[in-house]
Amino acid sequence: MACAAANPSGLPPVPAFEGGLVPPALAPWVADIAERAQCPPDFVAVGALVAAAAVIGRQVAIRPSRADDWTVIPNLWGLAVGRPAS
């Protein structure tokens, strides 16, 4: 996995964003918005994925155990951290 170049602040590098992790239906839109806004695509992708999860809501559930009816409704939280004005 490629890492972004170390920055002058001395903070450790973070893994580079992998566009293949964005669902194919959203990938062209994420790339277009990132180019138009001149921002990293991960900033757009985080917002798009969290918004999609909010729309899906309780329509998808996980049942971790076959032996009972325990059902988990997942919540997706997202946060993009960048330098000031990024």
C-alpha cells in the first residue's frame, strides 16, 4: 500500500486513498466532484458513503448468530481530517 509523502509538520504519513474502495455506482461522481472542488477524493468519498448509509438506514441488518434472532443495525460514521482550508 502506497503512503502519502511525509509532511513538513513531522506527522507520520497516512495510507493513500484507494479509489477502488468506493462502490462503482459512486466512483465517477466522487472523482468528478473532487476534481471540480479541487479537493482530495477521500473527502468526497467519506461524505458520499455516510450519506448512502443514512439513506439505507434500517433496511440492512446483520444477524451474527444463527441460534437466535439477535439483530444488529450497523451505523456508519465518517470523518475526514485535513489541514486548515483543505
